[in-house]
Amino acid sequence: MASLKEMRNRIGSVKATQKITKAMQMVAAAKLKRAQDQAESARPYAKKMASVIANLAAGVSGADAPRLLAGTGQDQRHLIVVATADKGLAGGFSTNVIRAARERINSLIAAGKDVKIIAVGRKSRDQLSRLYGDKLVRTFELSEHKTVGLPSAQPIAEMIATAFEDGQADVVTLFYSQFKSVISQVPTAKQLIPAVVEGDAAPIDLNGAVYEYEPSEEEILETLLPRNLTTQILAALYENQAGFFGSQMAAMDNATRNAGDLINALTLQYNRKRQAQITTELIEIIAGAEAL
């Protein structure tokens, strides 16, 4: 049985922890607004880019199609890019993305495919290096940059494009967390190479008009596709950042509430033990007085 002093110390420790979690919740809430605005602002640009590429790709086929659009025609070598956070204390945010990526990786390995992994964020690096150390080819840490932006996405896109051009990958898939709300972040897989047109990014309606492109569609796509690769990665990093702060805010709110419940329970135990000790002392004093 803990003494009164030990219980006071424990209550004080939990109160100090509660102050920290409350402060972290407020910081995450303040950063969430900006991160959410960035994620929502990037979505229309990424969708419009996909629509333009879909419109151009409609007039290109066969051997004329750029390799980033058509792929290599094979499905043997897979490059998996897993984007998580650098920091923790955000509930299951990073773990959910890694779990989704792990399921895809295991299924590809079981099918006899060659798999290579790029980890974006320390959390993905730490977990994936333990599970697939020989398949992890590169790690990018987002904390190297002050804020998530083009300098964060550009090196990742360049490495992916280089790996594809060098014949190290036939299919490239990005795993990240799509931000829905503060309490909902959805692990998402997006195929980057060969480039695909999403269902909500249909080709632009030209109203029956026929356009002649100068330069040709092929040349325009050769320029746009690498930029689209960077754009899709940047949009995913923004989604990840908003999801991280939303998940961290919810996690710290739960931690603050749990700390409050624990403080109440410990305070009740402390008061009961103190009252019992006072009662025992009074009985001893009364018994001693009667003995005299």
C-alpha cells in the first residue's frame, strides 16, 4: 500500500503530464488549421493536373505514349513509397498507413514480385527497416525542412523518376493518409507510375471542339508528367500533415481526459486513506486517554 506522500507525488506527476498533453493539444489545434487549408488548396490543383493529362493522353497511344504514362508493359518490379510522420504521439496515424503498405508488400512478395521501398518519415523508416531491411532503398525525413512544401516533395519525385528510368521499377505506388476530418484519416494507395486518371478527374470536356497542340501531345506530356509526379507527392504530404495534426489533437485530448479521470481516482483514494489514518490516530489518542 502506497503511503500518503507517494500518492501525493503520483497525483502531482499526473497533473504535470496533463498540462503537457493539454499544451500539445492546443499546439496541434493551432497548426491543424494551416495544414488543413494547405491540403484543401492542393486538391483542386492536383485534380486539374490529372484532368489535363487525361485530356492529352486521350490523343496518345501505343509507342508514342511517354513511358511515365504507359509504363514499361511489365509488372515485376514494384517500388512502394510509404509516407508517414517524423514524430509520434498521434495515436495510430502512422501505424495505419504502414499496416496498409505492409499488406500490399506482403501480397507482392507472395506473388513473387521484386519489391523496393522508399520510406518518407522516421516512423515508416523505423518500422519498415525492421521488417524489410534489405528492401528499403532510401529514407526521407520531413524534419530536414522547416515546413512541408515543394523542397520536400521534389527530391522524392526525382528519385522515383530516376528509379523508373533506370529500369529499377515497373510500377510505383504511394501510400499516405488522406485527411477527411479531425477524427478520420484514411490510409490511401495511389499509383504514380504508370500514371492513372482518378475517377473524379475525368478528361476536360471540349464540347466537340478539336484542338491541335503545339508542341505535340507527346512533348507536352513529357514535360507535364514529371511535374504531375511532384504535384501528387506534394498533395499527399499536405494530406499527411493535416492528418497528423488532426490525429495528434484527438490523441492529446484523449490523454488529457484520461489524466483527469486518473487524478480524480487517485484523489479519492488519497482522501480515503488520509481519513482512515486520521481516524486511527484519534482512536489511539482516545484509548490512551482512557487508559490514564
